[in-house]
Amino acid sequence: MRIDAHQHCWQLAARGGSWPPPSLAAIHRDFAPADLAPLLAAHGIAGTVLVQSLPSSADTDYLLALAENTSFIRAVVGWTDLLAEDAPAAIARLASHGKLKGLRPMLQDLDDDQWIANPALAPALAAMVERGLRLDALVLPRHLPALLHCARACPLLPIVIDHAAKPPIAEAEFGRWREDMAQLARLPNVHCKLSGLVTEARSGWHVDDLRPYVAHVLEVFGAQRVIWGSDWPVVDLAGGYAAWLAASEALLAHLDQQDRDDIFGLNALRFYGLNQETP
């Protein structure tokens, strides 16, 4: 079973001028499940994980409503203010929804690179563990040391690094990304999404531009902790769904069938606690 473990939906009117700007014409419009359905059917994708794109409780409610009415949305990763005094109660309410499987603070947009290492987050993170939720980490390479601190402090909290932490692919550089990712990968509660890489590459990217970064992710995390996602519709900025899926298949072609099955779907089912039955 193939699962797209990272996709978005949004309505521009509800975003109040937030990203995406009009200059990103390819994605400056509404995106609904009906827009994604033909792509899933064409590529044999059985289900998706719908991920928040606004730090807003209203956006999370919108995503959960979509999930209730869309059979292929198998899980939702939402948002709540993890530093709020009532965060544990808010997390409990959200977790009561059957498809809410994780939360995602938008770390890449915060001024404080150390935010996720704040001890004041402890009650919220403990509530996530208690309710069986996962943490999606939307980070850039500079956030990885703080994420490492968080992951060490919360060994029972499953964490997945979105978009492999957006390494500097366009510059063909690694910086500290390589070693910081290796340190995180030594912790068994940390996983990595193979998603969002083409939008970090140069315009007119080739598969070989991505290969060193994907090879490192596979080397340090192993095939059992790497999870494929499309990052649709953002992927439309860099070639589209089919191009990224074809690149992913080429980048993983050297693996055996079981490893490919794990990365393209089974790992997502296990990480987000989903069953393998078609809903």
C-alpha cells in the first residue's frame, strides 16, 4: 500500500494574506481533496496524511472536517499552541478526533531557533505522548541542534523531520546538516520524511542533484525510518507530483522491494498508527 505522508489543502480566503504569495502563481489558489484525487489514482496512492500549513486552530478544524469527508485522508497533522497554559487540555480535545495523529509547530517561521528546546514545552509534549500523538518537525538545518535536545528529552515522543530539514541542495552544500542529521538518526524515536527536496534544489533540477542528500538520509536513518511524501501542492513549484515521484523511484531503485514498500507506505502506516485496511 502506497501512502503519501505529506500533503496540504488550503483556501486562500482563510489565510489572511499568509503564504503563499501571489508571486508563487502555481500554488496561489485554493487546493482541495478533489484536486489531489486524480493524481493519487494515476499513481496508485491509497491514502494520504494531510498536514497543517497555518499556525491556527481554525485551520486544524478545517483539515479535520476535510478528513471526515474524504476517505483517502488517513491522518491529519494539526496545530495547537504548545506553549499555552491550556495546551494539555487542547491536545486532549484534538486527540479525541480519530484522524488527528500528530501536531506540527511551524519552527521554520519562528524567530527563536531554540524554541523546540524550551523546557516550558514539557507539559504539552508529555500530553502528546499520553495521547499517542506524533510531532512533525518543520525545521531548517539551523534548528537541528535544538530538535536533538528535544528528542533526547522526550524519548517516548515519535518525531519525524519534515522535508529532511531542507538541506541546501541548490548550493550543492551540506554544512552542519549532514552531522546534525546523523546525530538525530541515532535516536530511535526520530524518523525522516523524504519530501520537499525538489523545492530546495536549483531550477531545472536533476535526480543526481538530490542523490547525495537522499543517500545520507538512507544511510543514517535506514529504510525503516524514512517516510515518503509529495509535499503537494508545493511540489508544483518544482516540477509537480509525477516528476517528484519518478525521481523518488529512481533514487530508491537500488533498494530491495521490502525497503521500497516500507518507504513508500508501510512506514507511514506504522509511524502514524494507521491500519492497512482501505477505509
